[in-house]
Amino acid sequence: MLQRIQTVYWLLAVLLVLLWIFFPYAVIESPAGSFSLFASGLRSDLDRQSLFFGWGTVCLGAFSVALLLITVFSYRRVHVQLRLSVFSALLLVGLVLLEVYYVYFSRAETEGIWRVNFTFWFPLLAACFSMLGFRGVRRDQAFIRRMERLR
């Protein structure tokens, strides 16, 4: 199970999404102060007060982590792995789109200038790792078919 390269890709995707959940992915500078945008919502840097809670990003992030972990541990059902891998990649791309929406919504609410951190791209990178895992499973299937033909 863990010796396959696609398992490493999926675990890296899980790690990236978990890091994304706990670190800010955008900073907004406004006349009222500095604000950090986390997966859990928008927080003021001065008094750590939360201005809104991002239920959508937290739920999508947790759901994609759960799907990726199920994908890792369903190594006996290849078709399930393939479907879950593609579905989690689509969820992660949707998470990036939701991030962009929250950045623009927060910028309008605080009337400030925004800049994204490197963690903004973690869900997209995790989606790429999920698709690399998909490609690894497909490569294993092709290898098994070639070996069966040689027998």
C-alpha cells in the first residue's frame, strides 16, 4: 500500500490541504488595520476578532481530506480509487474558486488592498497531486495488463 508512488502523492495532497486549513492564505491591508483570511474566516490581526466564518471552505477542505484518506486506504478497489481521486481533485479546484470569491468578498468588506500568500495555491497543488495519484493507478493497471499478456 505505502510503497506505491500514488500513495505518496495522495498523502502529500492531504498534508497540503491540512496546512492550508491552519495557515492564512491572504492578507488584506486596509485603513482600519490588517486582516488575515484563513479557511475558517476573516480575522483581524490586532485583536484576533473574527469578522466572518467561512463554512464553505472548512467543509470542502475537510471533505477533500476525508476523500483523499479514503482513497489511500481503498487500495484493493482500484475503480473506487480512480473515482475518488478525480472527485477530490474537482473539489480542490472548487475550493480554489471559493478562495477567490472569499478574497474578493473580504476585500470589498474591508475596503483594502489584498495580497495572497503561498498557501493560497496549496489546494491547486493538492489537486495536481491527486491527479498524479490517478495517473499512477492507471500506470499500475496498464503494467498488470501487459504482464498478463506475457503469461
